Amino acid sequence: MAELEIHHETEHEKDPLGQKVGIMASILAVLLAVVTIASHRTHTAAIIHKSKSNDAWAYYQATRVKLHSAELGENLVRVFGGKTEGVDKLLADYAAQKVKYEAQSKQIQEEAKADDEAAEADEHRALRYDFGEGLLEIGLVLSSLYFISRKKLFPVIGAIAGIAGLAIAITGLMM
């Protein structure tokens, strides 16, 4: 007949520090999960802002091409058009187009710059989350080494790394 090993709850009391380290490791793991999610979400926001910025800059360039085309058309009409009523109408139309495209391009440029700045801010915030995530991971691993070595130094260093990681991640929230 196979032997059956029965564990009693009193066995947990043999290592009260181990229980505390286990709880600390669990807390570090939860904090790590939260910071990792924040990091991923912030990187995604940066990509979205950068994509919007790239689209805006492409639209800006297209608007500037339209403006230069209107200027070219105006110059061609001035050189080859003579002085007829139709020429004056074309020149007025080109002048209106130039005003329209100049205003559009300024507005688009401002939007593109705002999206660039938002992407940059997101990347700075994500970098803080990444550093915090890395330190929380280090803290979790070092704390877990206690269960292999039973050396108190590991959870102490793990706690320090975890606190530093949490502090750095919190600075990402303040940016």
C-alpha cells in the first residue's frame, strides 16, 4: 500500500519569515502586473499618437503641394493669360485657394506638432513604467530566492528593488 503524506497547518509556522516573504512576493507580483499593463497601454498610446502625427504630416505635405500648385497656376496665368475677364477670375480663384491652403496647412501643422508632443510624453511615461517594471521583476525574483537559500538578504534587497520600482512607476503617473 502506498504511503500517504499528510501535511499539517503547523508546518507553516516553522518559517514565519517565509510566510512574510511569500506575501511580499505576492504583493510584488500584483504590482508588477499593474505596472506592466500601464506600460503596455502607454506604449500603445504613444504609437497611436505617432501614427496620428504621421498622418497629419502627410496631410500637411499634401496641402502644401496644393498651395504650390495654386501658386504655379497663378504664375502661369500671369505669364500666358493676358488681360481678359477670364484671367482675372482665374487669378481670384487661385488667390482664394492660396489663402485656404495656407490656413489649412497652419492648422494641420499645429495638430501634427501636438500629436508629436503627445507621443513624446507617452514615451517618457512608458520609459518610467518600464524601469519600474524591471525593478519590480528584480524584486520579485530576489525575494523568491529566499525559498531556495533561506538567506534573509534576498528578501531585503528584493523589497528595496520593489519599492524603488514602485516609486519610479508612480512618477510615470505624474508626468
